[in-house]
Amino acid sequence: GIIYKWLDDIMWSTSWDQASHRSVAYQQLQQLAEVSATHLPSLAFGVGQALYSYFWFEENGPKIFLEAAELSVQLHDLSLKHSGCSNLSLGVGAFLGKVCHERWLFLIMLCAEVGTAFAKRRQSLSKAASLLQRGNELFEELRQYPFFSFRKWQALYDINTNSHVFPEGFQQRPVWPNSAVPLAGWLEANYHIFREDLDTILNQSLFDTLYFMGHVSMTQFSGRRESWAPLNLIHNRELAPHACQVAQRSCALLQSRPEIARCNAKDVGAAFARLQPGMGIKPHLWNAPPRLAAHLGLRTPHGASMAVGEHELSWEEGKATVFDDTYIHSVTHEGTE
């Protein structure tokens, strides 16, 4: 709401590029966090989400800002209690009506990812242990609740939201074999066309221009506005007019696929996606099932990898990767190009 509008306006201005201005915004969020904790817990979820969305990365770089991330965990935990969602004696109807399922999964993800970050940084191992234990305790509690008990999740990183819409017994998996998804083979068969169109865009230095002329999304998932840039070709059944003027063959191919061009699910499409070296994409899980993601490697420099659930993946040029992005997933790019 208002907090997001305020921070988004700053992020899309030159103020966001200045550390002093970001610091002022962060200090104001800290003050709101204190108000949430002492007087107005109804603010906790919004402030916690703002910290996650805008201050996950330290100084707009690749490293997690541990102080802000830990505060976000605390606020999401407070929100779970204040909303009544921590009461697992709630009926399923009331539980879903309060969007408790999303609050629980998000808090579990934050505990696991922030705890892991503390451990990797070798900074305050007691905090790392506490957060990881809290995440696992929440997971063990949640999977006993009737809405989740049939899913047969065995470990924290089994959580996903596709299981909300598929019946008991349907196999959920973070990474899918290409043979099970016809789109994967089709992408590989048309690799040369997608690659040639991408090369044309890059050789003419059009990528950023076309990206900002189209549907700009997910800028908060990385440390800088431009570090993670999915240049949309088609989004929610509509072709991107400017991009498709340059990538005509790619757009024509995509328009022929019903999974992309005629799917009525939320946030469906295809894009040329770029992650700049030295940057990352923060952990997240999509809560708009049903959905799967398919990536086709076009230019795959060394050093980029993706964690999906308990799996770690990398890309190969001309090869498709199919994964369930309703599992917890994140990306790092430690390469140089």
C-alpha cells in the first residue's frame, strides 16, 4: 500500500542510487518496525515485506543485508501471531480467509534463508542456529495442519504452492524431466531462432531500451533496478509491441504455443532474461499456482547457478531446464559477464 508506493517512488528515482538517501529510507522503516513491535502490530506484515522487498541486499550489491533481513523475520513472526494465523486450531476456511497459508510459508522461507546466510557469513552462529531451528519448528507444526498434512512434505525445502491446487497423490517436484514437458523439447528445437533474435538485440545495444519500453517487472528481486531484467516478449497473452518488432520470429513462435499465448493463469509469459555478473536474485516462491517455469540457455557464462528447493542447477546453451518456481528458489551469478 502506502509504504510500497513511497519506496517504489524512491527506487525509480536517482535518490535510490545514493547511499545516504537509501539510509534515510531504511532508518524510517526501522522506526516503523519499532512502532509495529510496541504499539501497532497490524503494521508488522507491511513493514516486514518492505524490508524484504527493498532492503534485502546490502548497498544494492549481491550480499544479503543481514540486519534488515533479520528484522524482516521478526516482523513476519509478529504478524503471524497478531493476525491469529499462529493458531492452528483455526478451521481451514478461516485459515485460508486470513491468507495464513502464505504467511506461514513466507516466514518459514525467511527463517531458513536468513539463517543460512548468517551461517555462510560465519557471523553470529547462534543467530544462524536459532533462525534455522525456528524455521524447522514452524515447518513441523505446519505440516500437521489439515490443509498441509496430505502433502507428504518431508523437509522444509519441499514446501511449494502448486500443491495447493493439485490433488493428493499428484507428484510434486522442484525439477522436472524435460521428457515430461513437451515445451522443453520445442524450446531446444528452436534455440537457433531465439539466439539469433537475442544477438540482434544485443549487437544493436537495444536490450535496456526495449526492456524499459515494455512491461517492467520484478525489479525488486535483485540489488539494482537493472541487474535482473526480463525483457518481455509476451506477457499475460499480449505480445510486447516494441520487442516483437525486433524479435519477430521469436514472438511468432511463442504465439503458437497455447501454454504461453492462451494460458489464463497469473503472470504467464516469455522473456529474454538477463542477470548481471556479481549480482543475485533473492529467495522467493511464487504463490500463484498452477505454474511451471522453463528456461532455455541462450548465453550462459560461467558462474551463474540457481537453487530450487534442495537442488542446485546451472544453464547450458541450447538446453532447456524445467522447474517448479512455486518452490523456494534463488539465483547467484559469480561470473564476470
